[in-house]
Amino acid sequence: MNTEFESTADRVVIIGGGPGGYEAALVAAQLGADVMLIERYRCGGSAVVTDVVPSKSLIATAEMMDEINRSGGLGIRITDHEDDVADNITADLKAVNERILSLADAQANDIYEGLVRSGVKVIQGTGTLVDRDHVKVVETGGTEYTLEASTILLSVGAHPRELPSAKPDGERILSWTQLYHLDQLPEHLIVVGSGVTGAEFASAYRALGTEVTLVSSREKVLPGQDEDAADVLEFVFRNKGMNVLSRSRADSVTRTENGVEVTLADGRRVEGSHCLMAVGSIPNTEDLGLKSAGVKVNEAGHIVVDGVSRTSRSGVYAAGDCTGVLPLASVAAMQGRIAMFHALGDAVQPLKLRHVASNVFTAPEIATVGFTQQNYRENPTDIDTVMLPLDTNPRAKMLGIKDGFVKLFARRGSGSILGGVVVGPRASELILPITMAVENRLTVDQLSASFVVYPSVSGSLTEASRKLHRHL
């Protein structure tokens, strides 16, 4: 069957139902467009089904285990009522993963229902660009037709990168999308890759009680993150018994009789029960028809976009991990919204990466926004900075928090807050005041003049800002 739908003045066709796609669809529908969203699997995309929602749900369980492990320092004793001997608290991974998959399923359903209520037509299948104005649709059931559109948004995401010498098999050698089908905790998990994904899963599984070896090709974990934050995290990792192999590149991963063997570039071999490959991702831009539509990609295959999500082809926009701007669900969603505001003639502000807050969900968490330590090194005469350890904070002491800090960067002279870093439990919540300060160009004096609850961990934010006050 080959049917061509009639075009409309404001027909928006969106390929991909992840955060960039579904947020764009909601905005376009609100602005009165005829919106069709094509998603091959579930609404929410990989962010909901296999990535963000599942991983952060797993991490939430790990955080609870971490708090239980720290509770002894607060005077809490967990005992067996029969013989008054300390219980071993363990994670039931099958139950944990069943909960995770249930949450992901519920979130995907909620997103689908919200789209339908907003008037978006959701099509299950795949979409391919024919040219600037047309998208070929192949529904899951096999029906094929072409949609004509005034605006097209590409939000097709990315997938885990695989090494030819370490192909995931879903049993012992795993990508991060395959972890949620394990019924038992790995005895010894080898994590290859110390970026955000690798660090998060290494942190979570160590907290759940698994022996973890983290293979890092760099000198430190989390290359590209704040160096002081990476130092704290690596210290915590090692202190919790994690084996961190720095400057160690994995050459291959093979199955053994009872597990896996990772061979490093220098000839060393590491044996474990399972291996998680976390060596980056690849954009899902192949076979999308980009060349025929005149849409440019970079050497890595990411779609090239500007600040309002426009591609090189007028009328075609892109959002999310397929653009390589920042691999964050929040950024994808903002890119999608901005694209629709621009395409449909509403007021719009270009994406400003300096305003983007990001978080690494390890224990402790690492949250950042705005200027970085590298910016400071490049402009030491123009920027002031201060770092305040959390172990001096009274509330942190009460909670048994020993590792972490607050760091601020401010413009010398004006005192405008340019960025900051928070390392500690729930850093993702504590970064908001700094994000607001950066976006609204608040000064350190304005932030320090704000009342905070005493005692509170957030009190370290105002204390840090007071240390950056300059006497006039």
C-alpha cells in the first residue's frame, strides 16, 4: 500500500519519540499545528525505555543501600531478632529490575497518553526522509505511505557503541541497555569505560554489593568533568573497595567457562563474572535519508544544528543525542521545544549551553553548570573561585556526609556568578540556585544575601558566595 496524505499549512512530522521528539510534539500541538510523531518502539524513546529512567531507578535503589551502609555512623544498628547478630542486607536484583522495567513501562504509557490527549497522532513504525518536504513511513504492521510536511524534526537518538573485539551477548558481556534482564547480582562486574555511564553503573553496582573493577583508559575517572570532583569520586570509589584501573585500555572481552576475561592493551588480564561495555554511543543517523534531503552530518555522524535546532536544510530541524550537542534528556527536550517555537513563529531564545545544568548520578553526585575549572585556568585574572568542603557544613555532619564540596566561579570586579560545581548527595537538587544565578546574572553578594535554613547543606552555597565578596 502506498498512500500520500494531503499536506496542510502547518503539518509537523517528527521522527523519534524521545524527549526531543515528544516535547516538540506537545509544543507544536499547543501552537495549533497538525502533528504526527513516528516512533518505532515506545514513546519516551531510549531515555525512558532503556537509558535514563531505568538507570536512575537502579541508582535510587543503590542510594538507599548506600544510606543503609552509612547508617552505622549515625548510631543505627540493624540486627537479627533471633540472635541479635547484624543482618546481611542484600539487593534482590530480579525484584529491582522488575520494578525498573515496570516504572519505564508506566512512564512510556503516560507520555503516549499525554500526546494523544494533546491531539498528536502517534504512529508506531519508522520514518525516512524522502526530501525536504516528505517522509516515508513504514508502520510496524508493514503499511507504507508518504507524509508531506511543512516542518520536519529529527529526534532519533543514539545507541551504545560496540567494539568488534567485545560484542555484547546479553548474558555475560553487556551493553547498558541489557543490564535490566539480569536475575542475580554479578559476583564481579568489570566496567569498561569511565565516562558518565560507566562511572554511574560502577557506583551503583558497588553500592548493591557487587565487586567492581572499573577500567579507565584515562588518568582519572570522568574525563571532561571538573577535576576536583573527579578526584573526590575516585577517592570514594577506591575507599569503598572498587578496583580502579587507570590508564588501562581494554583490547578485548571474551567469554570464559564461568564468566568473562578482559584483556588490556598492555597484556594484563582481568577476570570477572560479567562485563559492562560503556564506551560511548553512536547516533542513529544511518539510513535516515539525510543525504537525499540535503541534511549535513559531522564526521561522527551527528546532525549539525544551530542554536535554534535548524539543520543545513531549511524546514528540517533536529534535537537530542543525534545532534551531539550535549547527551542530556533536558537538552534534547529544550532543543525540541526551541525548534517548534522557531518553526511555528513563536518567540524563541537560542540554546545557551552555559545555562545547562548537568549531573552525574554517582555516590556522591556531581552537578555542574556554567564556567568550568578549565575556563578559570584560561582566565585566572578575570575570574575568582572558591571551593568549600561539605565536611565543614553542620547539616552535612549531622547526616554523616564526609565527601563533597561546593565550588563557585565569579567575574572579578562585578561579582557575577559564572558557574559552579556541587559534589555530594542530592547535588542534582543543590545545583538549582547556582543555575538560576548564572541564568539571571546574579552576583555573589545577591546570592549570599538570600536567607537559607540553618542547618542545611544549601547553607554552603551562601557561605561560598560570601567568601567571594570583594570589599569596595
